[in-house]
Amino acid sequence: MMINIDWASWGEIVHLRRRRKKLTQQHLGELAGCGATTIGDIERGTSRPAYSIVIAVCTALNIAPPAHATVEA
């Protein structure tokens, strides 16, 4: 399964929201069930996480999943 997302733009949104909520990458990772390294990679747009991680990060930050995300089999 492949997810089509503008990773750089989504990473910037994650970074801004995380900072606004005053969370560390470590704490967001704990809330989302992944590591701080994964959060850092997401924020830099260098990670292509599984859809379940995308949803977990969005849930932890209380944001909607990217509207432009599509899943391909």
C-alpha cells in the first residue's frame, strides 16, 4: 500500500503544530507510537511513514489527516 502525500508540506504542518502544542519530538513520538527520529524525519519531509503512523500523528496533534492523501494498493 502506498500513500500519496506532499511529504514536505505535511512535515511542516506537523512541525508547526507540534511546536504550537509545546511538545518535544520525543513526546509526540510516544503519543503516536513511534520514535523521535521518525517524527524528525517526518518534519523534514524525508520519511514516508505507514498510513497508520500518519493517522497516529494526526490524532496525537488533533489535526485532520491530509486531505490530499490517497492510498494506492
